[in-house]
Amino acid sequence: MKILLAEDSAVDRRLVEGFLGQWCLDYTVAEDGVEAWGLLQKPDPPTLALLDWVLPGIDGLELCRRIRMLGANGSYIYTVMLTAKDRKRHLLTAMEAGADDYLAKPVDPSELKARILAGKRILELQQSLRFAATHDFLTGLLNRAEILAALERELSRSEREDRAAGIILVDVDHFKEVNDTLGHAAGDAVLKEVAQRLRSDLRVYDLAGRLGGEEFLLLLPGCDLRNVTRRAEEIRDLVAKQLVVTPLGAASVTVSMGVAVSNCVPGSPLGPVLQRADEALYCAKRAGRNCVRTASLAARCGAGKG
């Protein structure tokens, strides 16, 4: 948890900083509302804000209102208003502006710590709910809706920047046999391990998602066909290299992969890109599985016909 302390009074600022430092919390300081607003708009903003009601430039109430507008984009910043104003008279005003809590000055350390702990619990709960809404429960990868939304965003970015984006459709070979011979618990263990191996060899800005069943989608921004094919071969080899150990026995697991890239055509829709990758995956299955095929090769081998 990262904390923002926005306080223009040097005395009050040093007091609160002393408490935050004593509790080994990660915090940053702003001496006016304009500086605080700049920090709150950064890509990795504070998650909890301690805001003085009266600040130069932009006051605490206006900061609360703006923070709630930021929250409309999916991020939430827990806010605690610090003020010497009468608690009962101004509590409702602060809450209506978007504050989550209210603390009278001079700040009492016990009350401050209680407010921070309450905020931390709420932020952790919200993070858990957000993760559950965007990730597949079994594998921890992005769920179908989220990975497809990410792909759509990446296609738009590729069009704007005139650069390719690589996608890899992955299907676990003979997965039904794992369920039939070892049971569904072993099948779940296989899916979890395959997901971990897929994710382990990706760059920090690549994305992996589960489309459903034993099918996965990898998104590699900035990769042309040659590079995304090379990466797919490396990942395929990584999956097949070692047996997957399950509570009910070891399983030899391989994957088939279909590779396609965005063509940077203005307004290029999601469907055709996925269809090309799916045709390439079908071609890999026809070629004997445990291999990688590209969309261009799939077109030549007539995937999806007959």
C-alpha cells in the first residue's frame, strides 16, 4: 500500500510523517493540492490518500471529487480527510465529496493507525474482487472476457503505432485422455501447470489468458510473424520438456499452437485475427500435434476446409 500525505502545514506534516515512518509505511508527501493531484494521476498512484481539508491550489474537497472521477476508470483510492474543522458539522460534507473517512487535527496516532488499517482491509478486499472478476479461478490467467478485451485494445494500439501484434492460440493435446485415465483432479493439475509454464516464459508486458477448457491465448505486443513463431516454439518446448506431476500420477503433456499477427489495417476487427490463429491451430493438429503452425502456412494447407 502506497500512501499520499497532502498537508501544507509544516508542523502537521512532520507530525504525521513521523507516525508513518515509525510504522514503516511507504508514503509520499505533497505540500499543496496541485502537487497532490499530479501524484494521484501517475500510472502507479498512491492507493490511500490523507488529505488536508484546506490546501493551496486545489483544496481537499475538490481533490476528493477528482479522485472519485479517477475511480470511474477502475482504480480506487481510499481517502481520509484531515481537518481542524468541527467533526460533526463537516463530516457529511466530506463524505458527500467522496471521502471514505475523516480525522480531526491534531492527529492522534491511534486514530490515524486505525483509519489506515481499515483502508488497507477495504483496498485488499477490492483487489481480491477485481482479480476474481478478471481472472480464471483455476489457472490464475486472465479469463476469456479479459484476454479478448486486451487483444482488442492491442489491435487498436497496433493500428495507431503501425506495428504488428502477435497472438498464439494454444491447445493441450489429448487432454480428454488425461481426464479419462487419471481423473478430473489430475486434469485440473495439468491445466494449472501448463498455465504456469506458458506464463513463465513471457515478457512482463505479454499477456496470457484461458479461453475455456484446455485452450489458451497468448498476446505478444510488438512481435512480427518470425519472432512470434520463434517464441511459440520455445514455449511449446518448455511445456513438453518435463512431465506434469499430479496427485494421481505423472502425465506427459504437449501443446499445439496456432500463430497469427495483426495486419495493422485500419479498423481491423478482432474476429479475422482469431480466425487465422484458429486455422493455424487446426493445421497444427492435423500435422500430428505438439507443433507450431502459422496462419500463412495454414492458408496453404487448406486448414478449416473439408
